[in-house]
Amino acid sequence: MKANDKIDLLLNSMNLRQKIGQMMMVGFPETFDDSLPDGIREMIVEYGVGGVVIMARNANKKEKMRKMNRALQDLAENSGSSPLFLMADQEGGVVMQVTEKATLFPGQMASGAVGSSELAYESARIMGEEGLNFGLNLFCSPVLDVNCDPDNAIIGIRSLGEDPDAVSKLGAAMVRGYEDSGAIACAKHFPGHGATKSDSHLELPVLDSNMEELEKTELAPFYKAIAARVPTIMTAHICFPAAVSDGLPATLSSEILTGLLREKMGFKGVIITDCLEMNAIKEHFGSVPGAVASVKAGADIVLLCHTLELQKAAFEAIYNAVNNGEIPESQIDQSVRRILHLKITRLHD
């Protein structure tokens, strides 16, 4: 059966709650200890979430992570759901989830200093192969933020550098490396987090960059990544009031996610929000209203990394927004179609 025929069959068999479940990516705070915690079991079995974000706090040793990820996939399969996206920040350097008795990979600034597309490719390819061996399948990397501000509080050494052309070249090489390993790459943080002094985990950054400035610097690596066929892109919780009229951070802005990323830049893959429990969203808009707003703006998957109650509430809020006409079900279908296409074509036992 062709992929599109299989997608049609699956989509037509799903009710609205099952569709919304596929648009949810959730995390859990507990450490895995031979059995899955009740909260994540409930989100998989009762809510049918389509993905789980994996943190070192859950399992930081490779055997334990492999066992946990197998348990997560088995639970989804036994519940009649599609395979899970198991997503992790695997950037190299200080941002890795498994470090004990695992390969030590260079961070992105080190790759940028070397400046070799071949070595950036190989680093990402081997990271992908090793992570797949742990049971991960979706990698939040490469970081395509151009490190414009030397005082950047959150990107810094995670960036490939301050030159847009170099970041574009090396970032595209990393996309190809992850993809050739069989892992799914996720470029981040769109449309760019490199020019900020503040950390969106803690507050809402606001930048004065206009669209011309964004095109020249921040967007250049994302154009290259899209040309390299990156399958997923993660959003940034940053406001660009000089570039958009709605005054919303990129994650909640239809001008950014639909108008810019989808329509102008031609991205056809899956858009994933950064975590909606970060203070940039939680303190200014609310994680639950933020989930609804991000879907309205064009996000395909909403990410909530920590709190079970917020995950359930976000699910119900999106469900209610579709039922009351605030979000067309046809838009939900478009997102689920993209998600299912990626799963059917890329996830294998």
C-alpha cells in the first residue's frame, strides 16, 4: 500500500480526540525504574499522545534509556496507537541526554570553529546512529540560531557561529548527517534565537529586527535546512514586533508560522513548538491558552515537557477549540496528515 493511501486510511479511521493526541508531545518528571510512571502511561493510553520528549532526568544511561524507550513504544502499540516520536535534545557538547559510557561529541561551536561540512555531517550521522540505538528517533538538532549577541544567555556555545553563511553550510550538513543515519532532524529555534540576551525559558525576549534583517541573518540557515529537506522545525518563543503586526511570539504567530515559514519559505514538514511551559509562554500567555494559540497559528505538534495537569488541560482546550469552531477540523487533519506521513515513512522497528 502506498504511503498516501495508508495515511488516508488511518486518518479516516481516527476520531477527533485521536487526531489531537497525535499533535501532543509530552514529557514526564520521574526517573524510569523498570516500569513507566502512571502519568506518562495515562497520556499514552487514555490520550493517545503521538510523542514523548526524553530527558536525562528520565534515563541517562544507555541501557536504561533503551529499556524505557522500548517500554514506551510497546505501550503505544498495545494501546492501538501509531509508533511514538521519541524526541531528545542531541546537539553534541553539553546538550546530550546520555553521556555515561557513550561517545563524546563536539558541541556546535566546536564544529563551527573547525568549519568542515564533512566533519559536521559525520558528527551528526554518528550521533543519529548512536541515539537510534538508545531508542530515540527524533533529534532536536541542529541549532540554527546565528549567535549574533556575544551575551546570549541560552544559545552561546550551542550555536555553529556568528556568520550566517557558515551556520547555513554547517547546519545543512548536520541535517543531512542526521537524516542519513535514519534519525529525524529538527532544526531550531525558528525564526532565530541568536540575537537575544535573555533566555526564553525565563522571560519573553523581544527583538527589534525587521523582516529585512531577519532575512539577511536569522532566516538564512533555515532556508538552507529546508533546501536540505529537514523534516521538522521547532519554534522560538520570541517577539519580533518590527517584523509582524500581531505582536505575538513566533510560536503563537500565524504571520510567522503560516505566512513566513509555510507560505513564503515553502516548508512542508512538521512544525513543533518549543516547550509551552517555558516562562516566555507560561507567564505571559498561559501554557494551555498557548497550546490553542500555537495550533491556530500553524503548529502541528505542541510540546509540554513537565506537568501532567497542563498536558491534560491543553489536550482538552484544543479539543474544545475545534468543537466550538475556533479551529477548523480541516486544519487538524492537515497537521495529522503531515505527522502520519513522517511516521509512516520514517519510523521502523
